[in-house]
Amino acid sequence: MAPVVEARGLGLTFDTADGPVQALANVDLSVGRGEFVSFIGPSGCGKTTFLRVIADLERPTAGDIRVNGLTPEAARRARAYGYVFQAAGLFPWRTIEKNVALPLEIMGYSSRERQERVARTLDLVNLSGFERKFPWQLSGGMQQRASIARALAFDADLLLMDEPFGALDEIVRDHLNEQLLELWARTNKTICFVTHSIPEAVYLSTRIVVMSPRPGRVTDVIESTLPKERPLDIRETPEFLEIAHRVREGLRAGHADE
């Protein structure tokens, strides 16, 4: 089966007033269907930039990338992915159901189908009953769940998530990590997830992609040996700690290569 995302020799250099800035260099990576792949590395290493290239929000200056066998632009036009940003980005004057329905309105879905899809996706993220609330009436964690529902509403196979839980406290973050794993198991989406947290990356992922400081390169790809069903206390097991140690060593090695 063809990869959902495939990058070969991918590079991106930004032109700035102070001269060119190389954000990505020679990135080779394949993401298979149904995988949960986390990207981790220091600030400015190109994790978010790589996600934005997949989403056609940035254009690479070297190499090649395909999303479901298409260029990122063609994949965007085919609505092949949903994108969850660091901030929930909900419109405060729209109710939760109207926020989730927004991409469906833009795509021209009928009123009835919008209602069905919104109800289904809000149920997926455990927000049924909050349809008529406004964002400011919800906690930060609930707002992020609404943002995930919006990204799921049009049922794209690929979900791109850029540090969606980074601003939340640890207790809420743990709870949302558990819910995200349950959501992934139910929907079998392919997920590309950016994080700064080693425990989060290890807990969530089938593979962890370690990236170097700028220019961003893939310095290690770590396969998880954890079972698909993962209670939170799995983070105290020797197997979990061994994977976390390897991720930490990969990050150190990337810094040493600067």
C-alpha cells in the first residue's frame, strides 16, 4: 500500500531580510496508513514547517513530497487532511456546533449532512450536549477537542496536529492524550503529531521521528514496541522508559552534530 505521506530529499529555505534561512534539509520519510507518527526536536528544528509543507501551507525549495500520491496542493484541493493548530482557533461568536460545521459550510454540504457530521464528530470527542455553547463557555481542553472535531468533520484520512495540547496543564493533557488514543483506535486515521514532550511522543506514537536543530533533518526514527492499548500507567514500565531514553539520546546526538 502506498504511503500516506512520502518525502524524498525534502528541503525548504526561507528568504529573509537577513539572508536565507534553511528550515529543512534532505528529509526522507514515509508515513504509512493508520500510523501515529510524532515529530520531536528542539524549537526551530522544522517540525511545524514539515507539517505545513504536507498541508501546502509552505512550499518546499528542494526534493519532493507526496500526500496520498498527490502533490500537497492537489491533496489540499482534494481535502485529504484535517489540521489542528496549537491554539483551538474557534470563532467566539459561533457556537461549538457552528464552529465544527464551518469547513462543511465552505465545502457546500447540505444542512442535513452538516448536522449529521457535526453530531457524529462531537460524539467522537465526547462533546455531545455542548453543541450550543460558545467557546468562551468551555475549558481549554474542551476547546481543543472541538478543534479536533472540526478537523474530523469532513472525514479526511489524515490528521495533522501541531502541538495541540502544549498550552494545557499536565492533568488535562494526560486526559486528552488518553482520549486521542481512543479516537485514533476508533477511526483508524493516520496522524502526524508535533510535540516537545518526550513522554507524550512515546505514549501516543507507533513511531517517533527525532529532528535536529536547524536545518531540520531526521536524525532517528524510533519504532514503538508498546501495545496499542495504553493505560496512562504504562509510562512507568521499563519498556516505556527505555523508548523515552532512546528518544532523549537521539535529541542529544542531534545537538552534538551541530
